Amino acid sequence: MPDILFTNPEKPIVPSAAIIRETDSFQVQWSAVNRSDADVEAFTDRLVITRIPEGCPGSDDAEHPVVFDETFDEPALATGEAGPLQGPTVGPFAAGAYRLTVTLANDTGAGDETFNCINIEPAA
């Protein structure tokens, strides 16, 4: 079981806007918490955004084009401590469905991974 988890398990990854149009940049936001019984050294999260041509939520059995793939540094965390809110700005992306996938502590393998599927609307 991972020791680095999302601070809010009900909404672990959220975009900064409820409606995103293909001309908009937006932030992808998440926060990690150390749930292990030991302090952890600084680590790196990974954000991958994939286009889902078949629509949300998409299929894990199909390959999807990656439109964004970057890592983000997190500080060392004491037991029970939450990290800062991550909020990289991404986009704009063409209208369609996208998976926002975050892997916490990607560099150590001790983190949780999940995704949020969003729809980007055509320009008004």
C-alpha cells in the first residue's frame, strides 16, 4: 500500500475551472500527504495528460495520445504532514476528453496514482 496519498481522496485531482474551453489554459491541482510512520525525503510527482478520443472515462486497454508529461518536486514531509498545493498551468488543448493522471512520489514508487477525466469545450 502506498505511503504517500492524496490529501483529498474524494477529489484528489481538480482543474482550476469548472468549464474549460479549448482556448483556455488552466491549473491541475493536487496535494500529497505522508501517511507512513516515518518522515520521507523530498520526492517527485508526475502529471500525465492524455487525450481520450472515445470520451470519458476512456479505456485502460487502449493507447491514448499523451499531450503533457512533466514532473514536479515535493518537499520532504514529516509523518502526517501534507505537502503544498501543486498547481501547474497546462493547455490550451483542443476540444475533447482528457485524463489528468497524477502519480505521487513517482520517483520512489511509494505514492498513490489516480486520474480525473475532464471535457474541454469548443471555443465560444
